Amino acid sequence: MKRVTVITDGACLENPGPGGWAALLRFGQHEKMISGSEAGTTNNRMELMAVIKGLEALKERCDVTLMADSRYVLDGFDKGWVVNWKANGWKTAGNKPVKNQDLWEELERQVNRHKVTWVWVRGHNGHMDNERVDQEARKQATALRDARGFNAGNDEL
């Protein structure tokens, strides 16, 4: 099984607002940066999307070290939130609907395709790869905002 490192980050200029995500995939000496953007989104959705797209880009089952600065994403798996939410019909412990259920379900599908080891990286703390994906995610969000003519606090065209 190939050993791959995936470093991810998401960004949102307003919350909600124009957002971007990025994933850096590394296999040996090879690297590939993938990224995208979404209008009217949240930071948590972009964090989830970065991981989904990073894992989705892998064409075969891999041993993945997944590095992210989002406790929200990592805790979903490390603390068993996803397992509990599913068992509770996608309700939180407070019996409220789980936010971003669509992305959590897709992320679970992607995680199940691979052997994933989760690694938390403190964001904005000089970790070179984390800084790279952060910069790319922000670049995507900014490009979308500029292209679509978003105004501060207004996601409408």
C-alpha cells in the first residue's frame, strides 16, 4: 500500500461568505496541490471539503497521514463524533441536527477507502506545509470574492 501524506486547510473570508480549500498531496518526492472555492460557505465546511477532496484525489487505497489544523475535523474521527452521530440518526448529544451532515457522510466514505492516521498541526505556527495550504485556500477564497464582486457582509451578487 502506498504511503501518502495529505496536508489540508480551509478558509472563509466571512463566516459565512466566500471560502476556499486546499490539499497538498505528497508521495515520495512527488507533490500535487489541489484547491477550490465555494460561495456562501463556512470555515468548517471548507475544512471538511479540503480533507474530502484530498482523499478523493487518491486513485487507490493508501496508507494516509492526514495533517490538518482543524480540531473540528480531527475530533469528528478521533473522538468518535461521527460514530455517535450516525448511531443517533445524525443528531448531536443535544438532539439537534448535525451541521454539515452531507460533508461528514462524504468524508466518512472517503476515510473508509484508506487507512488514515490523523495528525493535528497547530495553525499559523510556522509549519511550512500548513502555511502553504492556508495560503492557497485563502487565495481561492479571495479570487472567488474578487471575481464574483462580493461585498463585505453580503454574499449576494
